[in-house]
Amino acid sequence: MTTKFGTDLTTGSIPRHIVTFSLPMLLGSLVQTASSFVNAIWVGRFLGTSALAAVTVSFPFIFILFGIGMGMTLATNILVSQNYGARRFEELRRVVDSTTVLVIGLGLVLTVLGEVLAPSILRAMDTPAEVFPAATSYLRIFLLSMPFSFAMLALRSLYQGVGDSKTPLYFQFAGVALITVLDPVLIFGWLGLPRLGLDGTAWATLISQALVFLAAMVYVHKAKAPIAPGWPVLRGLRPMLQKTVRIGAPASVQQSLVSIGMLLVTGVVNGFGEVATAAYGAASRIDQIAFLPAINFGMAISTLAGQNIGAGHESRVRQIFKTGCLFSGAITIVISAVAVLFPEALLRIFVTDPVVIELGTSYLHIVGACYVVFGLMFVSNGIINGAGDTIVTTVMSLVSLWMVRVPVAYLLSRQMHSVKGIWYAIALSFFVSLTASMAYYFSGRWKRALNKKKGEPEVAPAEPQISPADPLAAPVEPEVAKVSPPRAEKD
């Protein structure tokens, strides 16, 4: 059912909802990845292996900072979807205001920290000396785009939380189109502009993100959308800020742990030389394609689960899990087969050095065979996150990365005297993540959010009550806040 804004995902066909909701997100991600691939082709083929290695060593640090913003906007998505599903529209507005405050603050603070810490982090990663100057310059320019990127992440989460995954797609298209045009112009100095080389790709990102952000803000305010960010009403906002941080902080830690793990693994890879770094960078681009369906299904499942948990529909949440496993598993099996059977053809898109291709092929033979494991893990994680149990997925990431991937990568690569030991460690970490995620899902602990929904009173207490044990309990007005009873399920 389509409402005056957004889409009600608590009724209707679940398979259709998963497909129609995730398809625009997947298309947007494919377009974004295609832009990244075009950038990698410009860099790898025309600027050389050293330039590609400079981008490769820079991105884990970028992902750490972006992970914090992604975690907070995941909290936005969860809170928006649950309040939208429960029809608590005043609370929905508070989520918008708290997101605005957090995104502005985090974007500015993390940009400054990134600029200051960039050289030290790159040195700690054992970045090759011939790559270090280019990586430092590229990273510092790229980080200037972070506040705009954070704002776009927030807008996307707000729209997706109310079941609209199409509107953010239009702005992704615009951003990708701008980067695609600006990349070669700034890299090679076309149209009379200075030749910026690798720095040109960073400037292209900054300019495109700034312009798209301005266009998005004009659009959302002209459309008078109820989720349009504006000057936040700070009075009485503290409870929602606390709830957003309580749900978002573990998700931020989770995202950052993934990125820190990538950073440390990249550091181990760097120890095997420039060729290993370039091979890892090229093969990681294939990972991006392989992971896109799983990641987007996971985001769709999180939103669907959030709305249905907010509405108290347990049977629909179980059906969402089953359908998600079927879709995500089938797609990632096909992708795994392509990566394992045709690795050289895929890698030649980005690099031409036969030594780099040979090493990258070994990565795809080992890690590519495990893509389906990664895909299924995102389904169960989507349900868990949709219930607001982000601290659980954080612990899973902690175990997978810090107790498996990082130490095993170091030990195996040293014992085997080969970078292939790192490839095996990455594959093993996928299995550990899947086992932990599925075990928690089948334990049923995520249902506590449903039990709270079913047991909450129709009239809330006069004073705001927020229990640390229940991060999903919506804060209420100091006056009387009425909560509609759950609607009948329609599977």
C-alpha cells in the first residue's frame, strides 16, 4: 500500500517488496560501482600500478571514517522504519532532527581528524615509500568530500526507512554522471584545466558530492517531504539523540571494525610488495560487484523487518528471512561461479600486468568461491539490525575480524611465505560470520523487539522513559502519547 509518502511494507507480497525495494538500491550501487570501476580503469591503465596501489592503501582509512557515518545512518533507517510501521509520525520527525544534528557534527569532526591523521595512518599501514606521497595527497583531498557524503547517506536512509528506494537513486545517477565526466577532465587536464593526475579523481569526487547534495536539499524541500531535513527543534530532542546513538554507535563500531580489519589486512598485504597490493586492489573490485546484491538485500531486509517489527508482524519477519535467503543465495552462487571460472578475464578489466593478474586469480579462486556464504550472512544480519540489535552484529564483526581474519592472515601468510595465506584467512572469516549470525537468528533473541511492541500500553507514561535494556522503546512526549494497536497481518 502506498501512502501519502513512502510505502507501507507491512502488507502485501514479501517477495515483491524485496525485489521492488532492493532493485533501485542495487541499480544505484551498480551505477556507483561502475563509476568506481571507470575510475580504477583510468588510474590503473593510464596512471600505472603505483597510482592504483595509492588508491588501494587509502580506502581502508576512508572506510573507517565513513563507517561511523554509515552506522549512525543505519540507526536512522531502523528508527524511521519502525516508527513508520507503527504510524508514530511525531517520533519520525524527531528521528529526522536527531539525524541532522549527528550528521553535521560527525561530518565536520571526522573530516578534521582525517586530515590530521592521514599521514600517520598511512605510515602505520607500512605503505610502500614509492606510493606514500601520492596516497597522502589523494586521501587529504578525498576526505574533504566526507561531510557531503555523510549528508547524502542520511537522506538515503530517511527515504529508505519510509519504503522509498527510488528517490535516492536519482541523485546517485546524477553524482555518478558528474564523476564520470569530471574524472578524465581533471586527471588529464582537458578543456584547458590543469593536469592533476591521481589528485584529479579526488577533486572529481568532492565537486560532484557537493553539487548533488545541494540539488538534493533543494528537491526535498520543494517537494515538502515530511522527512526533509531542516533546522532541528532541539527542545525535547535529547531522548531521540540518545536512542539514535545507542543504536547507531554499535553499528558505527561494526562498520569501523570492518574497515580497520581491511586496513590491517591491507597492511599485511603491503608487506609483500607493490605487486601484491595491486593484485589485492584489483581483486577487491570484483568483490565489490559480488557483494552488491547481498548488501542491498541486507538493507532491504533490514527496512522490511523494521517496519514489520514496528507493526508487530512476526510471521512476516520469518517469511522475509526465508525469501531473502533464497534470493541472496541464488544470486551469489552465480557470481561465485563466474569469479572462479573466469578470473583472468575479470581482472584484465583493471590491470594488464600478467604477474598481478596471476596473483589476483589466486584470490578469486579462494575468496570468490565463498561469496554465497557472505550473501547469506547479510540476510540474517538484516533481520537482527532491523530489530535494533546492532550490538549483536558488532560483536560478530569483532569475532570475525579480530579473532579470525587479522591474526590468521598474519600467521598463515608468514607460515606459507605467501600472500595467499591472507586469501584463506578472508574466506575463513566469512564462514565464522555466517555461523554466528545464523545462530543468533535461530535463537529468536531478536524477537524481544516484537514482544515489546505487543506488550506496550496504549497510553504511555507522562515522563519519557528509555530503558537501556531496550533500545527500541520509543521516547514519548511529556504529554500523553497514543500508540495505535498492531494491525492484523496480511501475508
